[in-house]
Amino acid sequence: MDFKPKLLDLYIIKKFLGSFVTVIILIILVVVVIDLAENIQDFLDGKAPVKDIVFGYYFNFIPYFVNMFSPLFTFVAVIYFTSRLSVNSEIVAMLNAGLSFYRLMVPYIISAIFIGILSFYLTNFLIPQTAKGMMEFKEKYVSKQVRSKEIDNHIKLNDSTYAYVHYWDNNNLVGYNFWYETFNNKGVSYKLSAQAIMWDTLNNKWNLGDYTIRRFDNAREDIITGSWKDTTLPVQISDFVYVREGVALMNYKEIRQFITEEKAKGSSMIKSYEFEKQRRLAFPFSTIILTIVGLCVSSRKSRQGMGLHLLLGLVITFSFIMLMQITQMFSIYGGFSAFWAAWTPNFFYTALCVLLVIYTPK
């Protein structure tokens, strides 16, 4: 028999990606129906047009959902079509024709790398754009996504500069009971306080109402007061508000810059941001790892058929997702570093992958 490994590679890649797309379509249809049933009342209450629901919400929702469960979709796809090959004794025929198990892994790995690159692109570039579309839809028709922070907001702008606002009205862009302080090695060197602070959208400046400026130079204190003043301050509107899942709106470059800025401000959310950055790098690699695990699990011919393979696949996939959630909690609320929290599931399942490859009958 004239055995052609390259034709076999194309055959497996086609089956792999075809099964992957089929699984995505089937599950997305179910998820969209469930999500629509849960949110239909909110859409009706917000008087959202059908066009905006379809293109503004679901067209932006689908990439997010596909990427979030891409390891599961990949794993199910591998289990599904590899089990069919195993049940039909096609894998046995390939091995009897002289194809080694390691060579059989090549088209699987190629397909997984393609899906991993797609996942990296979705996570770091496309989804931040679609997330903005979802946020705009929810802001307009469902609920407020941009909200004022709780009262008494203390803001660290850098190591020597602090600001405070008692209450921020994000609808009118006005804050009440505001102060701004800078420090030197002797203590407070400058303090600005105002009864009200308003953002001038035309001139991109802050307007201060009933303000007092104090400058300290050793024992000397200069005081300036006034009823109204235009000024520029290193304070942003974003310092006074929060956006639900705001980090999801940032691409990889933006989130790195954002983390640098938040570190300078002494933000308490740094651990969460660091984990998100590392997760975006680690997540695509899980596709490759779980693909090889799926191949090893489903390449064995079983009397129970595809059902046993699918059960094992689901158990392994959900255990992977659960482990990632656990390590995330250790990172945010414990002393676990963001790097190890994001990459530990990959390292653990890489070890499992190596053991399965070694002990899989060849």
C-alpha cells in the first residue's frame, strides 16, 4: 500500500477543525437561546431594537464565549472525531501501515497551534473591541456599566501626590468636597481644596468652585482663595469611576500600560490585573496541551465507545478550568504570584500529557 503521511495530515486537520467548528456552532446555538431567555425581559424593558440585539449584543458576545471555552470546544472536538477513528479501527490501520504514534500527533499539534493563535488574537485584540460593543449595548438598554465609585474616594496618583473626592456625579461630571496634595521630604508642600470640581469637556480642563490653595515653605504658608478657577491637574475622570469588567476592554498593550499606571497609584487591584495579563498569555497554550491529552485518551479503542471518551474528556477539561479558578483566587487573595497562578494549570497538565503519551499503547 502506498502510504502518504501528508495526505493523512490534511485529512486529520480537516476533520479536527471541522469538528471544532461544528461543536462551536452547536453549543453557541444552545447558549444563545438560553441567554436570550434569561435577558429577554431586560431587552424588552430597555426597548432594545432587534437589530441592536443581534449585531450590538450577540455578534459581540459570540467571540467572547468561543474564546472562554475554546479549550473545552477543542477537547470535545478531539475526543469526538478521534473516538470515531478508533471505533472504526482507522488508528490501528494507520499504525499497522507504519505510522508511529508520535507522527500521528503532528497534525493534531498543527491544528491546536492554529486554534491557540486564534485564541491569542481573540483574547488580546478582537475581544477587547467586541467587549466595548457589548458594554455600549448594556449601557444603553440594560444597566449602567460605568458607575461612580463609592463615596470617600482616596486616590494615590504617584508616590508624592494624592487626591480625594467625597462624591462624584458621573452623569454631570461633577465632584464634591475635593482636595489635592503633594508631599516632599518635609511633609505637605502643596494643598488644593475645593467645594466642587467640574470637568470642562470643551477645553479639557478642570473647573474649581470655592477653592483654596495652600503652599508650604518651611514655616511659611501662602494661601490663595477664590470662587472659580480653571486649572489642569494630573487627575482623570477614570479615577473617579469604575467600569464593569473594565480590563476586558483593553488589548494586551493597553493592559500592560494600565498596570504600570495603577502600580504608581498604589491600586489594591494590581494582583487581579496581573493575573489577567498572565492569563491572556497562558490560556492559548492550554489548547495544545489538552489536544494531546484528548488524543491519548480517545485513541484507545473502548467497548463503551465514544461515551466513555467524552466523559473522561469533560472531567479533565472541567478539572482544568476549576484548577485555574482556584489558582486565580490564591493569586488575588493569597501570596501566589500572578505568573504561577496563571501557568500552574498548564504545567500540571503538561506533566499529565507527558505521562499519557508515554503510557498510551502504540
